[in-house]
Amino acid sequence: MKIRWPVAAITLVVTLSVLFGGYMAYQWFQVEKPITETVQETPHVSLSKLSADPAHLELVLKTDEKFSVVHDYMPLRRQLHTVAGDRKLSIRLKDRPDSHLHKAWNEMVFGIKEGMALRRYQEIPKAVQKGTEGKKIEYEVSMDDSYVYIELHRGDRYLYRILPLHKPESEVKDNG
Amino acid sequence: MGKGMIIGAIPAVILFLAYLGYRPMPLVVLGLVAGAVYLLFQSRSGALGVGKKKRLQRKDSVPNISFDKIGGQYRSKEELKEALDFLIHRKRIHQYGIRPIKGILLSGPPGTGKTLMAKAAAHYTDSVFVTTSGSEFVEMYVGVGAQRIRELFQEARDQAKKNQKNSAIVFIDEIDVIGGQREGSVHREYDQTLNQLLTEMDGIASDQEVQILVVAATNRKDMLDSALLRPGRFDRHISVDLPDKKARRMILELQTENKPLAPDADIDQIADETFGFSGAQLESLTNEAAIYAMRDQSDVICQRHLSEAIDKVMMGEKTDREATQEERERVAIHELGHAIISEVVRPKSVSQVSLAPRGQALGYVRHHPGVDRYLYTREQIEQQIMVCLAGAAAEEQVYGNRSTGARNDYEQAGRYTRTLIEAGLSDLGIINKDWVSYETLHRESAKILKELHEQTAQMLNQYSEVFSRALDLLLKEEVLSGSRFRELLKQFAKKPVQMNR
């Protein structure tokens, strides 16, 4: 049988547009829209960047000083996970630290790391408390199955640290 | 269309899967393997029946031949046309309550135009025409033949429905391959094929919508199974015989239509001299004549070319065998003997005496058969025998001995005596050859031959002068035409004398 090349070319274009168009629509309605809505519903946080491909979902969230990692971030993350499904979800929180907060963090990080490495988790709040003493820094520490959450507030400046318990190689988040 | 779409869709799907993060290689490899397996199966379609063979030939692919282009065979053509008319005028035959003809069997010697008639039939009706040949059903796998028959009829029906025709013609060439007699307890593969053909032609499940006419050709009708020959299967047996003189002339005229024929070329005479030629031989004759003309660098085909072509078709090409002078003389004497007796018993019957070796013969006399003849009297057969014996008799007369050159002549003479005895024309009267001993037959045959030999020798005696005169001429010229020979004969013939023995 003779192959009709124009037919083949048209089929190629049509198939590609149907498949990719369908996929894009799915992406928009089933992934991006729910994520945007979820983020909008959460107070003190806004979506700064969202990129999605079939395997990854990357979010950059912009927060204000009233945002609390311990109270707000944990439920948000859970919700986003349900939307993301099987995709690998990576969330970046944009904080606004200043030199005091950095300095305090640099001091307390030894104690925190030691506590995590030795699995003596009570050491962590102690180290944080010790690092913030007398520096007018408010802090909050929390942990769950996978992460240790630490937030430092000083005036309108704030610093968030989310340290994975089981993946020491990605302990420090790149905050850009 | 479908193939193009598949070819377009496959890369798109592969691209999409790759974007989704699936690796396409396993899929591609799987596809290639599946394709390879499919191709493998298709190439062995006979065995596995995956792909169907494209046996169906469109009508346009059958050479455009009409019944007018077939010389002679008037009766066969009429018979065939009538059967085909039944396909065309279905309403009228319904009115008369005629059951449509299921099959036509064309039988006859090779080269008489059976296939040609089928080709003409293809164009005569407005039916779907499907053609195949017996050998297409032969395969090394069991059951394929039967399957092919089913497919063939199915194809014919499908094609007819597709083209909105209500009749189809299936032409099976050389049907004797599959239609041979079923005999004995040995079950042969061909039997299945034949059984399938029988049921397709007149089985319980024959389709009423599409009427299928099976036209088959064979040159071994005697070998066909009787179930195939009964009415309802092959209703009409049309025998396509060797052409008679009129038909030969027509065939020759048709065949020379596109050839430059000289004004002196006498088609009528050629038709006269080609008794027993089939259509294919006549076609070959005109073709050879044209080749001879081209070899001679002559612009037109002359009578001489046609005449040489007859010799070539009958006896084969001239050979290079070099005979010694002595042998040549003996051959010349031998042939002259034949020619003289032939001329004496049937005047004007010699058409050519030739000393040029052709095929197996060292020399030959070509006879002019006169009118086409199908019945012979005793006298006529005896004359034939005398012509056969004349070669050896002439040698005997001139040299006093005979040679092995007469062996063929004796065989032929033997055949004639056998005909004579079996036909009840001999002195034995009407006999049943099974009840008569060979010895009796032999004795009678020998008696006839001896008598005739004596007669022949006696006749030749009158022409001894002709031998010496014609011999030189024949040796010199190699070929003597019939008229030249007759002149010599008239000139040198002695008056009849009675021999005393």
C-alpha cells in the first residue's frame, strides 16, 4: 500500500496537539488551579512562582512576618501534597532575615545539628533557646515525622529553617 | 489512508510518552518485534493464512481480446457466448425457468485457444472476472488448496458485491491438476481441494445473491473426476478442437494482420498445408515466417518464408549435421521414393521434397493433405502405407539393400495396418483385438505390408529413370518444390510395364 505522507503529517500534528493540549488542560484544571486556590486561602502567604512538569511540582511561596511555619506551613504542605499526588513536591519559602537573625542562627545551628545527629531531640529547643537569649528574638520550634521546623522573628524580620530528619544531604535550604 | 495515519500517530504518541517521563525505547523495541513477527507470518501466508494472496485480477488487467479475434471455433464460441448470455439476461432466463449454468468446461488439445476464449469471455460479460490456475492450489502444506478455493469464491462474491454486480466468473486454468479422479483408498491432498470446489459450485450453501459461473480449461478431460463433470457442476463441455481449413485460414489472416505480407503469399495454400496444426502452432508459423523474412532482410514476408516456417514448426530447425555424399544420395533416393509413390497414388499431393536435415529427419517430403479428411477407406489407408514403404523400396531398387533410415516409416506403416485391422477393414474381418492373439495380428499385418511392399516396388520400377535425373537435381538444390517434381515425373516416367515375378 502506498503511504500518503500528507495524511501522516496531518495526523502527527493533530495527535500531538490533542495529546499535549489535553495534558495541558489537565495540568491547569487538576493541578495548578487547586494549588493557586489553596495558597490563596491560606493567610499571610502568596504564590510567587509555580512550575509544573509531569514529574515535579515546584512552588516558591512568599510570606509576610505573621506567617508561622509551625502553625500555617504544616497544614498547607499537607494540602499541597494531596493535590500534587505522585509528583515530587518541592516548596521554597521566601523569608526576610537580617544579620542578627543570621548570627543567632549560626550560633544555634551547632546545637541543633548535634541534637539531630545524635537523635537527642530535646537538645534542639534548648539550643534554639540558648541562641536567642537576650537578642529580642522570638522563636518557635516544632517537629514532625520528617522535619524539624524552626522560625525566628525579630521585629519585621524573620527566618525560617525546615530541616529534614532523614535526609541530611538536603538539610539546608537554599533560600536564594 | 490507515497506514498514513498510523505512521503519523505513532511518533506523536512516543513523543508524548517521552514528555510524561516514560522511556519510549521498550515500546519501540516491542513495536519492531511485533512488526517483524507480522511480516514473517505474512511471508508464510500460505501456511498460516495470515495474508491473503492477491489472486484477484481486475478486468482491465486481462488482455483486451474479443470473440471476433479468435479464428474459427464458431460452435464453441456460440456455445460459450450463450452460457455467458445467461449471466447478462437473467430476467429472461427466469421467465423460461432455465436454471443458470454453473460451469463450463473447455477441453481440447494444447494450443487450441481455450485460455484465449476465457480471456474473450472476461470482456464479453459485465461480470467480475476472477482467474486462477490449477497449480495455484498446490502447496506443500495440507489444506491450503481447499482454503484457496474458499478464498477464491469468497473473493469473487465480495468483489461482485463491492462492484454491485450480481454475477461473477471464476476461471480456473489447467483444472486437471486439482480435478483428477479420486480413486482407491489413498486419501490425497488434492481430494480436499476438489471436494471444496464441488461444494462451492453446487453445495448446500451456495449463494443465491451472486451467481458464479465457473469456467475451467483442461486438455486432459479424461482425467477429470466424474463428479466434476456431472450436470449442475460443469453443465457444458465445450470441446475446442484443432481448427479446420477455414478456421486455419482465419487464424492465419488474424495473425498476419500486423505483418507485412507479400502479394504472392497465399494464405489459402498455407492453410491447406497445415492440416493438424493448432492455433498456437499457426501463430508460431506466422511468427517464424516473419523471423525468416527479417533474417533475409526482405521487406515483406514471402510465400517461401511461410513455407519454410511450416517446415520449422513441423520438423524443427535445420540442423548442421554433415552427411557423407553416399549417405546424402541414399537419403535422396529414399525421399524420392516417398515422393514418387505419393504423387502416383494421390496426384498433386507432394508439396516439397527436401534434403536438408531438420530436427531428427535427414530429409523429408512434405505432403499436401488436400481436403481435411476425418474418414478413410481401406484403399486410402493402403495408399498411405505404400507411401511409407516407398522410401525403403526405392533404396532396395537402387542399391539392392535397405537401411535403418526406414525405421520411422515402418512404425508409421505399422500404425496404419493396426488401424486397418482394428477398424475391421482387413481380411480378418471385424475383430475384437482383445480376443485375437498378437500372432494373428502380426501375421495379418505382415501379409498386408508384404503385399503393399510388392506393389510399391512394382510401381517404383516404372520410374527408375526419374531417380537418376531427379537425384542430381535434388543433391544440387537440396529442395524440390512440388510443381518442379511433378514436371520431372511427367518427363521421365516410363510407360507402365508388368513385372514378371
